[in-house]
Amino acid sequence: MKKIMFVQKLKNGELVTEGIWCIEHEDGCFIIDNIPFIARNIACGDKIKIEFSEEDNNNYFDSIVSASGNSTIRVYFDSTENIESTREILNGMKCESEVFLSKMIIAVNIPKDTNYIPIKKFLDEGEDKGKWEYEESCLSHNPANGLSSLS
């Protein structure tokens, strides 16, 4: 496994870097093995190309070779109160999550064969009740997961 650096430009123009663990594939590409907290438009399982920077001795994301079909969402909380119960509910919907407790964020992987419609309904209801805000960071366009009917 190697940590690959992903540079992301925030809305305010600030650049942030996230290191994501990836597994080296036999063809020299890498498979993303973490759920991203910052990087957009990537998901766990995506196959990527990287570039090595001699300047800072790091590997950086270059491009996507093939998408996994998985989706990534992030849920932002104002307090830690609802984090674990939300993770449990999403886990029951076949979604894995990782928590960044000091930032009160969970990053959620939605597997490609999981129907997103009930997950989106759950997220919208929680957002409407003020429990959290969420971001659809990387949505797959796999018709099998229910996304095609949202468009």
C-alpha cells in the first residue's frame, strides 16, 4: 500500500492535500482503498494513475483509469451527538463509513450495487431536521444503484 496525495481546491481558493491509501495494481496503476474526506470525484475502488514528485518525494494523483461504480458522500455535523447512530443506520444500508471526529465529518462509501434512493431520502430527512449537512462528492452513474432515476 502507498499513500497517494490528492490536491483539492476549496471554494475559498485554498489548496488542501489529502493522503489516501491505495493498493498497487499489477499494471502500475493504483486502487483507492480509503473513503476520501476531502478529495472530490473519486471513490473507494477507483483505479488511478499517479505521478511521483522528486521535489517533495511524494506520489500524487494524476488521473482516473476506471471508476469502480462506488459513490462517496460526506456528512457534516455540528456536534458529535448523531455521528455514531448515523453511521450505524448507514451501515445497515450496506454503506461503510470512516469518521474524522475532530472535524465532525463522516465519509461514506456507497457500493455500486446499493440503491442510493433510500440513502438519499435518509440524508435529506436528517438535513431537513438540522441534524447534519451532506455533500455528494462522487456519484456513480451505474443504473443498478438507483442513481439514474434521480437525474
